[in-house]
Amino acid sequence: MAFLSNNSRIALILFSCLVMSFHSSASAQNYGTATYYTPPYMPSACYGFADQGVMIAAASEAIWNGGGACGQYYQVTCVSGTNAGTPYPCQGSSSVVVKIVDLCPAGSCRGTIDLSQEAFASVADTASGVINISYQQYVLQLIIHTASQTYDLFIYNTHVLFF
Ligand SMILES: *[C@@H]1O[C@H](CO)[C@@H](O)[C@H](O)[C@H]1NC(C)=O
């Protein structure tokens, strides 16, 4: 009992020393185009009938990686119209973070990433149909400071890396 209570006291002290901070960082910037698709969003190639919300996207072969892209997050930024569509479609917030839940199959896919209608609408006028984008994989970094050490926890794809 004494051992246990000592342990919990140590845990309490340790916890009170923890300062956590989140910030996002990202991998290399890529350029491409985005289109959008409309509900129903299920079933998806990655999750079947499991609901993943609406901030989602289907990856073209450029991102898909044989299904390895499933569950990865991408930050998509509207850059401009394409030469074919509306000249100035970018509106709303400049970028959106989406989770890859599906495949945009080669042949019918018309862009690098096929955003949900909701995700597309948050960065551009849906009337344009297709936009030029920059995109990068989104990484969540959790920095844990204790009295003696700082840990960097990278929540990257679906893996957690500890440094
Ligand atoms: C869209 O991107 C393509 C490829 O980078 C570029 O050639 C084109 O000029 C861009 N369109 C506009 C309207 O900026």
C-alpha cells in the first residue's frame, strides 16, 4: 500500500510538471488539382460503412499508395482556378485539413485529390468544380515538457513516433 501511494504521489508531481503543447507541422509542399464529390460518402474504400465525418477526401493514385494513404491527413490549400474553370474560385479559409478515406480511381478521377463537397466549399466556390491546390501531409506534433526532459511526440499518419 505504501508503495502504491508513493507511486501515485510521484505520478502526481510528474503530472503537475507536464506542460503540453500542440502544433502542426507538415511535410513537403506539392501542387495539383482538387475536385469534389457529394454524399453518400459511404461505403468508402478505407472504412466501408464506418462514418468518418465530412472533412474527408478520396486520393488519386498520386497519393493513394496502395491504400497506405488511408487515415492520413492532408492540408489542402486553394491556390487558383485552373485554366478551364472559374478564374478566381478561392474563398473562405485558405486551407482545409481532410482525412483520406477513399480512392479516386484512375480513369474517372479528374484531380489529384477529390474532396468532400463540404471540404471543397470551405476553401473554394463549388461552381468552379476544379481548382489548383497546394497540398501537404498534415502532421500533429505533441511536445511534452517535464522538469528534466522534453519529449517530442509526432502523431504522423496513424503511427506515433517518440523522440
Ligand atoms: C493551374 O496550375 C497549372 C499547373 O501548375 C498552371 O499551369 C496554371 O496556369 C494554373 N492556373 C491558373 C489559373 O493559375
